[in-house]
Amino acid sequence: MAKLVAILLVGLIMEAAGVVFLSKGLKQIGELSLINLPEISRLIMRGLGNANILRGVALEAGFFATLLYLMSRGDVSFVWPLTSLGFVLTTLAAKFILHEHVSAVRWGGVILIVAGAALITYSEKLEPKKSAPAPAASERG
């Protein structure tokens, strides 16, 4: 379990950094002035050439790869809820890297997320250890 949690933390750090880069990049390329095909195409082309957006997409893809690995190795009911800790890291990144104001109510939400993740982690310790299933007759030889 410790290995899965360590891999999850690496993935969540990639996710939080990716969101920061995406936010910076999206602010750099600007907003749509009109909703029409030429304006949308212009914005997409600006996004494809923006280093922050490209970094953000790469980091989000890295997070997705770690998530795929984790879900192939652990219980989805354990792994998926723990990804909510990404909200904690993203809120911290927004506060300290993007210098966004984070209200007390938002911090309260972050504390609730941490409490939920702690309960899920604790429940994993309470589960009886699963033994590996015996190989099927066709796998024995």
C-alpha cells in the first residue's frame, strides 16, 4: 500500500503543477471575443504554441498515466477517492504559486477532503488481507 500511496503523491503533484501551468497559459492566450469558428481557431492555435499550456497538458498526461497504473494495481474504491487529495495540492498551489485568495470556507472544504481521504486510508488498514487466488487448471500446466 505504501508504494501505491507514494506513486499517487507523485501523480498528484504532477496534477497540481499541471493545473497551475494550464491556468497561467489560459490567462496568457486570452479569452474569446466572439464565439465563431475563426475566433475559436485563433485561440486554439495560440494555445498550441503556448509553453505553459503544453507543460500543463504534459503534466496532466503524466498524472493520468499514474492513475492508470494505480487503478490496475489497487482497488478503485481505495485509489479513486484518494485522488481527491489533488484538490488539496491544487489549492495550496493556487495560494502560494498563483497568489490567489483562498477563503476560510474553501480551507474548510480542503480540511473535509483531507478527513475523507484519511478515513479511506484507515479503512484500507481495517480490511483483511486478501490472499492470491489459486491458479486455474489451465494455468498450472
